[in-house]
Amino acid sequence: MVKRSSEAGFTMIEVMVAMLITAIALIGILALYMTETKASGFSRHSTEATALCQDKLEQLRTLTAASVGINGTETNIDSADGSGGVYSRTWSYTPQATWVDIVCTASWTEDEGGGNGSGKSLTLRARRNL
């Protein structure tokens, strides 16, 4: 007959403590993943918004002096093909004494999780001589 010692296995309390520690570690990893995902999404959107505004600024810089006073808005644009996206872009081309102020703003809705979104925007400014 085999005699068992009192230290032959894990007790129920030891198993529960191990499960609690594992759960706390998994919750921390999940929170870190969610934060990284939000930051990555914001970074991607702000980079695309910068490209959209930079493209419009370059286009407006090539206009002649007769084109001053041009303001505009485009909605549902995407940086890849210019349509069907999440961005709105507004711009102004305003004459000053000897130069033109060019301002472009790209806006989008950033998903905050749970279907809630907050409006974000990015503005680029430039000048050119008349």
C-alpha cells in the first residue's frame, strides 16, 4: 500500500491564487493591447490627414494670382483614391499684402471604442508670393 504525504499536490487555495494572478496579468495585457490599438489608429489617421492636406497645399500653391479667394470643402475622401473615405477637407486661399495665406484642415472621427467617436482635425498652413 502506498502512503501519500500531505504535500503531494496543489491545494484548492493555491490553484485559485494562481488563477487570480493569471487573470490579473491577462487584464493588464488586454488593456495594453487596447491602448496600443487606439494609438495606432490615431497615428494612421493623422498621417493620412497630413498627406491629404499636403496634397491640397501643393495644388493650391500652383494657382495663379487671379485665383485668390478660393475656399472649398470636400467630404468623404480617402488618401488612396480621393473618394469613399472618412475624411473631410476644407481649405482657404486668402490674399494678403504681397502673399497668399493657404490653410487646409482635414477632419475625421476617431473611434474611441464601444461605437463612440470623437472628432479630430489637423491643420496645415502655407504661404506663397503673389
